[in-house]
Amino acid sequence: MTMTEILQFADQLIFAKKGKHLDDLQESIIKGIWDGKSYQEIAEECNRSESRVRNIAAKLLQLLSEELGENFEKTNFRSTFNRLNISSSQNQNICQNGNHNFNYSPEILYNSKQNNQEQLNNALSKSVYHDLTLAPKIINFYNRESELKALSSLILDNNIRLISVLGLSGIGKTTLVKRFVDLHLEKFEVVIWKSLKYPKPLELLIDDLLNTCEQESKATRDDKLKQLFDILRDKKCLIILDDVHHIFTQGEFSGQYQSVYQDYQNFFKIITETEHQSHLILMSQEQCAEMECLDGELYPIKSLKLSGLEDREILSEMGLKTDQDSGLKLIERYQGNPMYLKDVAVLIRDVFDGNVADFLAEDGLVITKEMQSHFNQLFNRLSPVEQKIVVELSKFEQPVSREELRQHLDLSSIDLINGLQSLQQRYLVSKIKTDPILFNLSLTFKEYLRKLKPL
Ligand SMILES: Nc1ncnc2c1ncn2[C@@H]1O[C@H](COP(=O)(O)OP(=O)(O)OP(=O)(O)O)[C@@H](O)[C@H]1O
Ligand SMILES: [Mg+2]
């Protein structure tokens, strides 16, 4: 077991027990004990008193002993972990016994006061298959408590089978969903994370899913699909597909499946319509019809549209010096998009020594090289109709009505309507519910377009 795995394991255990994650000091103490350092050495490294370090270490060792049914001491810490044979892959904690993998999650341990052997036997009866190889590790996470609650409510309380997490690139979809998975991993028997950044036909994806669940794929596509749905019915599974917009066609309105990936449409429908106890989370920068959520409470599809972060805390983590005003202003300029903020933070650190107020004193909205190349890709994904609309919208300082756009653009009424809908489904244009309704272009994208050569 590696240090990172020990820390992840301890973090989950403490979270299950105390509702709080490991803090920096607890983490350093566990690392120090694992590395066989003395309390005095750990205390010096952390700049804390030795008695405080001893105190916290004692509590940690006691908690581990209680929860794992073993006598954990500083001197036997490493050997006890090794003897328990706990291994962890990504955020999945697995205790291996013979050929079986079984979930040794803190929740099982915490909820149960049975002796160790009984716990192991109980867990053994449930095979778990977790593949999080392609999921990112989350180190810092800010401000998405309400979105996390919404996801929990949809998945854990309301059993919604198809959930889409949508929003602009960099807004935090992947980070949010991974955080949800980290917090609730042990509630699912199967958790599989796949990215469609380099998409593959549905049949190959199903092969992968079956393979993770140690099932040999049957010969035909229909049989494979049936095999997969048998698993979704028998086990509580969470399947996550990231970067789903890559199966849609470039240069057309949003959410149009490429013909080679058309099968996915049907797959998403069956996930929604059939009876099973599992969940599919889709993450995408573009919405398609299967992600559209109607308001009805019983409607089986739900989507979560992410907007920007609003808290200044993320800026200090990026090494920026801000006061209340400049911090909020920077966040507002970059619409709270953590990816834009990270890009611009590098620039502010390099050229303005991290001083946000100095950076803001510059004229205009700065579009970094990274943002520029990202927007180039985004612009190329748009249909010709959408390109015309965004270029026109970028000429206005204020939001614009449909009628005003119609007067400036050589587009049929239906093209304009479809184009405006598609741009909203890409989160580039938002609607302001005034009379008449106005359309607003994303600020950063507007700035990028203003510097673009005429079409
Ligand atoms: N809540 C958050 N707290 C801290 N950092 C965040 C948060 N959300 C996102 N980030 C950071 O912002 C960056 C972009 O986030 P993420 O990759 O989740 O965006 P995304 O919406 O999945 O983008 P894309 O559509 O391009 O995949 C990452 O570096 C991530 O660490
Ligand atoms: Mg992502």
C-alpha cells in the first residue's frame, strides 16, 4: 500500500466517523508515522509542539484501532496495515482475501460493531467493481455544496437514473462529479468512470464495462446490452461518462450525434426507460435532447447546469494577493470559471507578482493564450448559423433582443431561433427574461470574438 493510498483510506475513515476530512497536521502525522519518524521530528517538520503532535497521533491511532479491530500503535503501524492486506486503487479501498475483492469501506466498518472476521465475511458476499483509473484526483475543492447536495438528492434519494452535469469547459463538471464519487463510493457496488474524449462505438464501451465487472462479453450487440442491463438491475452501479460532447458533430447545432455514435442515443433512452437500480452520469459542454430535463417531479432525467464559483478562497489557493474588492472583481470578469481563473492566475503571478489590483488596473479583459486556443476550438465547433449570431452579438455592449438580431443578420427566422437555442445549449449565450427577451453572450467569449478577424 502506498502513502497516498494510506492517506486516502484514513481520510475516508475519518470522514465516515467524524464528517470531516484529514487536516494538514493529521496528514503529516500519518506520513511521519508511516515513515518511522519520531514525534519530535514530525513536530519540528510541522512547526508544532511535540505534545500536540503526540496528542493528535494518539487519537488517530485509537480511531484506527477501534474501526479496524486491530491494536494500532506507532511501532506497529506499517506492519498492521500490511497484515490487514488493505489495498486501495484510486479512491476505492479494497481488502483482498484470496481471489476476491471486497469493499472495506469505512462506512461498512463504522456502521458495524461486529468483530473483524464477521465484517470481512459480510463484505465478501458483495463483489465490488470500481474502475476510477481515468478519474482525476481532487486536491482542492471549493464552493459546490449545493450542487453536491443536489447530486446526492437526485441519485441517492430520488433514484434518478440519468443525470447530466452540464456547462462551459472549465466550469468544474469533472471536479464536482469526482468529488461526489469520492464521498459516496462505498454506496455503490460498481463504479466505473469513462471519458469519451477519444470516443469509441457504444459496443466497445459496453465491452469495457462488462470487462470491469469480470464478465465475458457475449457475441452480439443486443446480447451484450442485455448482459449490461442485467448487471444494472442486480447491482447498484454508478457509471460516469465524461466529455460526452465529443460524440456530437462539429459544425452543426449542439447535441447532434455523429452517425458512428448514434447508438448512444438509444442507450441513454433505455437507461431512462427501463427498470433497474443504477445511475448514469453524463458530463458535457453541449446539451442533447436526451439531457433535456422537463420540470415534472417524476420526470426520469435530471440535469445540473453549473455556473461559476463565487468565492474568493479559490484565488488565494492560486497564490494571488487580493482584497475583497479586487478578488470579487476578478471572479466576476472571468465569470467564476475556475479554468479561466487558473490561466489568468499564472499570468498575474508572472507579470504582476500576484497582485490582482494591479492586473485589474490594465485596460480591458485579458484573454490568455490558453483561453484563446480553447475559444478557437469552441468557435470551430459551432454551426455557421451560430458563428454568425455570436459574431453579431459580440458587437453589442448590452444584451440584444431577437428582433434586433434579426435586423442585423441575414438569417431566416427559423435559423435564428434554432441558433439561439443551440448557443444556450452550449452555455455561450444566456437569456434574460425581460420583455422583450434579451440574449447575452459570455463575456470572455465576446472579448475573444472582438479580436477575431471578420468571417
Ligand atoms: N470546486 C472547485 N474547487 C477548486 N477547483 C476547481 C473546482 N472546480 C473546478 N476546479 C478546477 O478548475 C479546473 C477545471 O475544472 P474541470 O476540469 O472540473 O472542468 P470541466 O467543467 O470538467 O471542464 P471540461 O468541460 O473542459 O472537461 C480544474 O483544474 C479544477 O481543478
Ligand atoms: Mg471535464
